[in-house]
Amino acid sequence: MTVLLWGLPDESPIQLVATALAARGADFAVVDCRAAARDTIELLLNPGTDLDGVLRTRDRTVELARVTGVYLRPVEPELFPGLTPPELARARRFCDALTCFTELTGLSGRCRVANRLSAMGSNVSKPYQAQLITRHGFATPETLISSDPAEVLAFAASRGPLVYKSISGVRSIVTAFDPAADTGRLARLRWCPVQFQERLAGPDVRVHVVGDRVFATEITTTAVDYRYARQDGTSASLRACDLDPDVAARCVELAAALQLPFAGIDLKLVPDGRVVCFEVNPSPGFTWFEQETGQPIAAAVAGWLTS
């Protein structure tokens, strides 16, 4: 049985999962996104038979029928410079075919996939995902999505301190909103609506869910967005923590409902007792959390892929 790792071989999440698979003695093959114009895949889907075919990379030939686990962190071929139009077209066909394989085999039940790209789509629209989050007992911040400067100022006056961020799944820096200093920039909202939310007190907690296992990390920082604390001239300290069993169970249920066997869930433990969920990351870059806390997240992913 073989596990596929699809991404950049030198990216730390792929590296850590590869190391964990090697430690388990598992057979795995790395599909390098940068080689999509060179690698080949033959995908066969016949009525009444299992998905079959062959994947060929520079280093390996893998029978797709033997693949029982896939870990995805792909990069679109259009983002790699230097490809000629024929090479780009070939790379796109390869990626589309491999995506089809991961979708179909992930639905078949015979192969574990973390995570199918279609399932990751819930994070493309944060407002949409927030509606799914509330169905599992989590609070969400008071939120305004607007292209109207006056509406934003009224929301700030009624809700107190705010932060703003992107609506889409594209990574953005969570930033404090200053009604006085930012007034001159509000006119830009006419070009693109922005998400404004109440700024909440309390510790941030990143929860990594791997199957039915939970790894929680509490982050202590004065930065608005702890991921960018160093750029703000501050710091962020991480420590492993234990979640309330009910909260942990809800995290597992939420990830399962979103069809994300591997997920990064961002929580805020508000002093008034609310457990607020900001979003569910469908392809978490977990390495910082593992390195700072020693939690065996990569080993858990490898274990889930080979179970």
C-alpha cells in the first residue's frame, strides 16, 4: 500500500509528514508540483470496477489501485514561472487528472484523503463557512460585511473596537480598525467589500483535528494577529493545552461535517464564557505549532493516512 504526498517536497508540512511516514516504515511517494509538466498519470474509470491507473514521476511508478492515502498541499501550475504554453497546458492536464483521482478515490472509502479540494472549498467564503460553524454550537464574532463607509462607522460606534480582514479564503492579516486614522481609506470599500468584526479579548487557541484526535495550542500575545507578531515588534508564545471535552468533541464534529479529516480550527476563549470560532483552515500549516509545543501532529497525520 502506498501513500501519496502532493505538494512541494521542501515545504515543511510535506517534509514532516514524509518523515513521520518513513518512521512508520510506510511506502510513500512525493508528487512534486513543480514537475507537473513532466510527470504523467493514466486514470482509468470503468463501470463496475475500481478506479485504476498509473502515476509516473521521475523517481517512481505508482499503481493507483495501491494508493490508500493521499495528503494534499498542491500549488497551481500557473504560479510557477518559466513554463512554456505547451508545458503549462500539460501541467494543468496532469493536475486536473490527479485532482479527479483524489476526489473519486476519497469518496470511494478505500482511500483516505486529507483533504479533497472540493471539501476545502468551504473556506473560499468566510461568511458562508461561519454559517456552517454556528450549526455546531460555536459562537462567531459580531460581523459586518460592507462597501458603505457610513455603515462601517456606525457599526464601530455601536460595537466598540473592531478588526477587519478579507472575506475570501486568501490569507490576509487581521488588522485593528481605527475609525479616526482609517476614515480616509474607507472610500476604498466601494471597490471591494471588507469584513469587519468585533475585537474580542481572551486567549487564542488553534485546534488541529486529525481524524478523531485533537491537538490544542494556546497562544499568548499582544498582537492583533499572532501569526504576524514578530512583524509588529511583539512576540507570541505557544503552549499545548487541554480543551473542555465538549469543545473538543464539537471540533471533531465540525471538521467531520466539513469533510476535513485534517483541519486547523481557530478559537477565541472569551472572558464571558463564549467559545468563538473564527474559521476552519482546510490545509493547516501546522509545523510552527508542532515545533513550539512538541505535539505529534505530523505523526498523527501519518497514522491516519496509513490506518
